[in-house]
Amino acid sequence: MVLRSLWTIIDHPEDLMPLVRLKMAVARIEKEIPAEPHWAFCYGMLTKVSRSFALVIQQLCTELRNAVCIFYLVLRALDTVEDDTSVPSDIKVPILQLFHQHIYDKNWHFSCGTKDYKVLMDKFDLVSTAFLELDRSYQEVIEDITRRMGAGMAKFICKEVETVEDYDEYCHYVAGLVGLGLSKLFHASGLEDLASDSLSNSMGLFLQKTNIIRDYLEDINEIPKSRMFWPRQIWSKYANKLEDLKFEENSINAVQCLNDMVTNALMHGEDCLQYMSNLRSPAIFRFCAIPQIMAIGTLALCYNNIEVFRGVVKMRRGLTAQISEQTSDMPDVYCAFYEFSSMLKDKVEENDPNAALALKYVETIQQACIKSGTLNKRCFQAKVLKICCKILFSLSYKMLAPCVCFKAEVSRFDSLKTKVICTIAYPIVLLMLWCK
Ligand code: D9A
């Protein structure tokens, strides 16, 4: 485990400093928990269920941050009810449908879920207490979205995702509505114009479809009952049962099906660029842009990648740390979207049934990035920086290796021990260089 991280750093030395700084940032926000117990609980919970999300939320101004934090926890609680396969449908459905009323009731309580989610449900009164302190305009948005999402989830409790239309509808309820709600919260804060419902919806669909693709194996292996979000209309072209895709003998069809799903998700990329380019507040911009860049990066990683059916495919932590550090304006987003879509484009194989459509969506995204006219400068700088970092790393490695060899009297220059010692010594050298 430790050794694997070391190798990753050797391969990607440019990850190191962002990872160190990210660790420090996380440690800092964990210390800055508010004084009142209900707010302390809400922010503590947020960091527990999603570290990276907790970090981007911190950048928003206090008023908006509190509203988004509560919105996030209410949605997570709703999700927990929806996900808990041990709760019978006839109990679950009315809870989902009435959830928007329960958030006003400090005495309401329903125990379900596991681990951190169970704690969230058991102490939901603290979330309600914090919700009741929000400005009325924020409360109304959260209530409205919770009502619509709960009704939508209830509708899909007894219904499978059959067609691509069902898939879009389901994703609208669980993610598109989050986009709509956030746009309204941003508007209520007075910092942004109200974004259109259609662009806001695309922001959610792009993220959610990426999660559904990436989490294939996790959802299929869910105990006691597997959960299936891939639409039958797509997978039935490649298999008789969705589970069959995970078996080795179906690899070719599995990858084609995966590519079909990724292509479907790519469709929303252009709308997302449009939505982000309309934002004004730098903090809101970063809050929106970081998850979107992660999504297109994950799609590029998953495309044509059989590993999706074997285990978890995730971006390197160092890469996500780099993204959260280096995303501050639209040129950064264009650069990242361009880079990741090029990566995906290189993986498209001619004989794939959806190759033409995938290339068309990639082209649309890249055109939007090119049209901005900001691509060359920024992308070039980033690449130079990465190459410099690699050279610096390999130089310090080559310089250190002989010293270590000599001291340790190791005869083989490239012994594992030497490499490990160098890898430990390297960050110290780099840190000294970095801090001047
Ligand atoms: C979001 Cl309030 C989410 N979802 C996310 C996270 O981003 C969106 C849930 C609740 C809220 C917000 C999000 C962020 C910014 C702008 C948005 C937006 O719209 C304008 O939502 C559309 O994934 C969940 C849904 C996709 C269902 C909406 C980002 C996030 N990332 C995870 C990473 C992961 O691998 O899941 O939560 C994390 O940080 O742990």
C-alpha cells in the first residue's frame, strides 16, 4: 500500500506538492469547526461523508456556505432512505414523499442507513435546527427541491430504468434538481444571475451519469440486492443481463456497452461549459468547476477501460489535488476539458459501434474550448511545468542514488532498497527547493 503510493509519486512527481498542500488544507478545515453544537455537527458530518466536497464548500461566503451545507446533508439523508434496501417500499415511499415537511420538524426521526449515514439519520434533528436558522429564501429553495426529488425517487422505487428517457428522468430527480436548486441558492445570495433550468440540469446529469458509469461493479455487487441504473435500452444491445458484463468472456461487449454509456454522458459537456462560463463569483465558480473537471477526467479514464468491470476506477488522488489547486477561472476549465477530451479521443477505436458519435461529442467540446481563444497560453504553461517537475525529479533521483548506494554499500544500483531510500529523500530535497 505504502509502496504503491511511492511508485505513484515516482511516476507523477508533480502530484507531490499539491498532495501535501491538500493534506494541510484538510487539517485546517477540520480545526475550524463552528462553535454552536448543531452547526458543528453539520460541518463535521459534511467532512465525514465527503472530504473533497467539504473543502470546496469552505470557499463560499458564510451565508451561502451554510445553505449549501444544509442542502447537501438534506439530500444525503434523502439518499440514505432511498438506498436502504432493508426498508420495505410501503414504508419508504411516504417518507420520501413527505421529506420536505420533515425538515421543518425538529422532533421527526427515522433510523436507517449504516455508519456515518446512520449517525446523520439518528441526529437529523440537528440538521433541522440548522435549517430553521437559514434565511427564508434559502429554506424555500431547499424545501421545493426536496419535495420534487422525494416524489421522483418514490416514483422509481418500484420502477426500473428501462429507456434512455427513463435514465435522463431518474438522473434529473437525483442530480439535475440539485443543479436547479444550487442555481436558485446562488441567485438568492445576490451573487449570480439565475441560470436556466436546462443548463443547471445538465450540470447534475454530467456528474451523476459519470458516477453511475464508474460505480457499475459496486452497484451490481450491492448486498442484499444489486442496484441497477444503466438503462436496459443501452445494455440490452450488448448482453442478456446487466450482470453478465462483469464476466471475462463478455469483455468485448462489456467495453462496447461502457463506451456507449460514456458517449451518452459526454453529450452534456457542452452545456456544462456554457453554465460555468456564465458564473461571476470566483468562489461559486470554483465550487462548480472542480467537480465538473473531475467528471470529464473520470469519463476519459473509464472510456474503453475493462477495469470498470473488475474494480474501482478512480483518478489519482494527486491529480484531483492538482485540479482543486489549479482551477480558478474559465481558461483553466477550457484547458482541462480540452486535455481530458483529447485523452478520451485517443482511446476511441474505429470499430467501436459508437465511435462516430463519441468523436462528434469530443469535437463539440473541443470546439467550445478553442473558440474561447484562451487555450494556448494556459495549456502550454501547465505542460512545461509538468515536464520541468519530471526532469527535476529524475535529476535529484540520479544524484541521490549513488550517494545512498555508497553509504548503504549496496552493490546493485537499482536495488529496491536504494529506490525506496531515494524516494524518501527526494521529497525533502524538493521541499527545500520549493521553499527556497
Ligand atoms: C453536488 Cl449541494 C452534489 N453532488 C456531487 C458534488 O457536486 C454537486 C450533491 C449535492 C450538492 C452539490 C455540485 C457541485 C457544484 C455545482 C453543482 C453540483 O450544480 C450546479 O450539482 C449538480 O457529486 C451529487 C450529485 C451528482 C448527485 C448532484 C461533487 C461531489 N463529489 C464527490 C466525489 C465522488 O466521487 O462522488 O460530491 C466527493 O467530493 O466526495
